[in-house]
Amino acid sequence: MHSDKSHSWLDLVFSPGRSRRSAAQQRGVRQYAHCEGFTLLEVLVALFILAVAMTAVSHTANSSIHHVDAMRTRIIGDWVAQNRMAQHQARGDWPAPGIQSGEEAQAGQTYTWEEEVITTPNPTLRRIIVRVHAPADANHTLRELTGYLVQYPR
């Protein structure tokens, strides 16, 4: 019935060892099985969103670091002002009215301070205003502390 070279469709489908290529594959057209994954556009959109999010996180972290550093500088400025007042009280000073200035090293940085001593209506009280300036900018006042000294009778 059939010659050696002609085969029925059943022989092509069920014969072991024979290639089972579809007609499209025999014509050179590639067929893809149902592919699962992301398209290039989806990947690019995801990368863009990730880049925007990472930029925002980086900016927030940088801002937080700067804020913490500024807060640290202000706190140390507070300590410098409190130290000046504590030194006057501990020594029992009675400074003359006027303005004095100086420097104090704290936490590896040098802070400049300015004290303004003012007389009050009560002759046994002196008002002292201590201003502490930033290490990087002597024109920027970090802290201003006002205190009073009492002159006790001896």
C-alpha cells in the first residue's frame, strides 16, 4: 500500500524516534510555549519606581543625618553656656558689668562664647546672658542662656 518513503499521519505521530515537529516548525516559524515572566517594559517600569524610591530614601537618610548633627551641635552649645554659669556660681564670682568673650573646647570642637553682665535694680543681683556661637560660624548664635548671680554678704 504505502511505499517506504510515504508514511501515514499515524506513523508520524506515534512512531518512536521520529521528530514530531509541527507544520509551523517545519516551515521555520518558531512557536513559543506559554512563557511566564515579565516584559522588558514591565522590568523598566519596576526599575524606575525602585530608583525613585531609593532616591527618596537616600534623601531622607541624608536629611536625618544632617538634623542629628545640627541637634548635637546645639546640645553641646547648651552645655558650654551652662558650664559658664556653673563656673561663676562655683567660684562665687562677682563679675563687673560689661561684655567678655572666650572659647571653650567641647567634643573635639571649639565653641566661642560671649557673656554680657548687666546690673539690676537690686545691687546684690547681676544678670548674665551667655551666648554660644557655632564652631563653623561665629555669627550664628546656637544658644542664649540667661542667669542671675547673687552676691551674699561676707
